Amino acid sequence: MSKNALSWWCALSVSACLLILATDPAQAAQSDASPAPVPTAIFTSKRIFISNAGADSGLFPHPFSGTPDRAYNEFYGFMQGWGRYEIVAAPADADLVFELRLMAPNGPSNANKQKGASDPLPMFRLVIYDAKTRFVLWALTESIEEAYVQKTHDRNFDESLGMLVGDLKQVLSRAPGAAAR
């Protein structure tokens, strides 16, 4: 068999396999990854410590009003109001540590907007640690939409922080140790 014929035969075989995989519903279902279970400790823990990992420089007083502790204070208030966990004053007394950070990622590596580059948005990052082992159990991120007016910046800040808490509540709405459907 010549090289051209062998190349043609290989390409035809690969194409046929891809066609079969694309049309076989049982095979397609197997290729979709099922969501993994949420760590049980997130459900069974009673006490949390909320860690203020701070805010990247350049975010206060513009574009957001207040101080760099604003996100921590508001998140702390959300968690107190929810009442799902007892908030403790020291990490040693906690089952979980909720580390909150307001980040402002660096700009794009290719600043040519014509080629699809975009400026990254500030975002909240909540990392949940097991207080005893210090292993990361879960992490959530919510971007803060850009705005042109201070009032809108602040509203977007509050909405994104509220969405972060909503994301956490959604994680906790799953059955302990069960995968999401």
C-alpha cells in the first residue's frame, strides 16, 4: 500500500469513528462529565471563620467607594443574616475558613482590542478551606461588571457580592456528597 493510500485509509477510519461517536447517543452521554460531589465537610460543618484576604490596590476609593474592608464587612453581614453557620472569632475555633478576596487581575497580554483582547474585570474570590487540614474544599468567583458612574460601580459591587453568596447557597442546596444533576 502506498503512503498516499495509507494516509487516505487512516483519515477515512478516523472520520468514520468520529461519525459513529457523534451519532451514538449512549457514547455521547458517556462523554459528558458528571459534576463531582461537593465535599461533605461543607455541609456538616457548623462553625466558620471569615478571613479578610483584602482587596488589590487601586480599587478604593475609585472605582468603588468606601475602604478596602468594604467587601469583608458586607460579606460578614450576609453570612450573619443567613444564619447557616456560626461565625467564630478565631480560625482555631472553626470547622471551615471562608477566605474572601477582591481581586483586580492584570490587563490582557495582547491589548489589541481588535483581535478580541479585553480588560479583565475586578472579581470576588471566595475560597473555603478545611480549618484543620488547610485543604481547599471549594472556591467561587464572581466578576464585577464595569461601569462609568460611581453609583453604578457601587451597585455592581453589591450585586456581585450578593451573587457570590447566592452561589454558595446553591452549592449548599445539593445533597451532601451527591453530584449535581
